[in-house]
Amino acid sequence: MYLYFEESVYMKSLTLTLPEETNEQDVKMAVAALLFDKGILSSGQAATYAGTTKREFLLTVGNYGVSIFGETPADLSRPLNE
């Protein structure tokens, strides 16, 4: 399977060669989640990159270990009175 992400004025392109059994949508979502988590893409841009709606992206990005609120696991485990 080949994944190709088109180049635009502000984006670089990337071509990946992956095993045939690889879930293309899962790879796109994982990359979009990572770029969103790092602040490189907005949620809308990440959704477009993943080929989904912004709403669907925000509902599923947590499955990839990314908080839409920007908190880390350490932040969430800290007592509220700190």
C-alpha cells in the first residue's frame, strides 16, 4: 500500500510504503494526532489531513493518546488543589 499526501503551498509531501494489511485511515489519523498534539496542525487541519470531519477527529483523537485540551497524563494525575 502507498500513502501519498499531496503537497500544498504550506505543506510538505510524504510518501510511505507500508505492508498491504496496514489500515490506511489508522495511519493517517495517528500522524494527524501527533501533528495536532505538537501544535503543528490545528484540529481542523488535522481532520482534513486524516480525511475526516473536525467533529470526528476531536471525538477520536483521544484514542491516540492526545488530549484536545492540551493536558498531559501528569497534569491529570495531579491533585486539584495544587
